[in-house]
Amino acid sequence: MLVLARKIGEAIAIQDDIKIKVLEIKGGQVKLGIEAPKHLAVHREEIYQQILEENRKAAMEAPQDIGSLPQGLKIFSGEKE
């Protein structure tokens, strides 16, 4: 792990397209500003863990109505009923 010290207004660059800037230090909190391309997801760690858990749960659930799936495939593949 790389550990860096920054003051308010100073930033850290990650490659060419990600910038993390210290905006405010108040009490026991540090407020950060993050500039990153829109295609990169940026989440707080606890939110990211919730997303992963929800994805795991969804992957384990069985499909609710798989009986109508073959008919839908025929229609979209151009086959006539």
C-alpha cells in the first residue's frame, strides 16, 4: 500500500485520468474530491460491499418464469409460431 500525506487543496494523480483532491479536513473526517472518467464506478467502500453482496444474492436466485423463455426466443430469432 502506498501511503501519501496531502494538505487541503493538494491532489494525487492516478495515471492520466484520475485525480483525488483533499477538499476539507474537519474533526476526524477528510473530504475528498474525485475526478474520474464516467465509465469508472467510484463508491464508498461500505456501499461497494453492499453492491457486491446484492449481486451475489441475485446470482444465486433461480429465474421466476423460465417456462416462457423458449417462446420468446423463437419470436426474436425470426421463427414463426
